[in-house]
Amino acid sequence: MILTDTGPLVAIVDVNDRNYERCLAYVDSTKDTLLTTAACFTEAMHLLYRPGGYRLQADLWTLREHGILTIHEADQDEYDAMANYMETYADSPMDLADASIVVAADRLSAKSVFTLDSHFYAYRLADGAHIEVVPQA
């Protein structure tokens, strides 16, 4: 599984997104199931409505229904950790979706994230490790 941020979720279902081909090529090359968080899934649904309405939102639902995309369910400890990360990176700023990805990476011992967001180059996991950003720019 590859931990997946909001940007790629939007890009792989919106053919008009400037990152569509780049993200789709990465998905095709990795063959891993995409794993996201509820915060990223929600944010992607919101962002997809503008360019395509329910049609694009339905495409994102289809990825989940076909097992291409899985949603990580956070527990209470993870929500507490999200709040702590958001406080730590308040000057960045870190939004809830980014915090949920970093916390999921901590919980699942994931060392990389599929993202288009350059903030992830600055974020550190609980053990101080850098997060590998894929695909490379």
C-alpha cells in the first residue's frame, strides 16, 4: 500500500488536472493499493466537485469500491497526534489532511507518501525520520 495525499486523489480522477498523467503513470507503475485518510478523502471530494460535480466524486468512490483505494480509520490516539503535529507545524501551516497522513505514516510505519504537496519535505515522523515523497518532481 502507498499512503496517498489529497492531490493525487484529485489528479487521478480528473483528466483535466495538470498532474493527471504524472499521477496516473505513478499509480500504474507502483501496482500498490492506494491508502488515504478520511481527511484526505473528504478534501478530495470537496475539490473534485468544482471541476466535475458528482461525476468526478463518483469516480473517486469507484476507486474505493474496486479496492484500488482504501481509507485508513484513525483512532482517538491518532486524532490527538494530529492536533500535536498541527501545533508543531503551525508556522508551516500543517492542515488536518497533512497531519492525518503524517500520523498514519507513524502508525503504519510507512516511510513514503504519494503527494504533490511540497510541505512533506519539511515534515518529520515521530522518530525524526524524513518522509520520502513520491513521485519525484
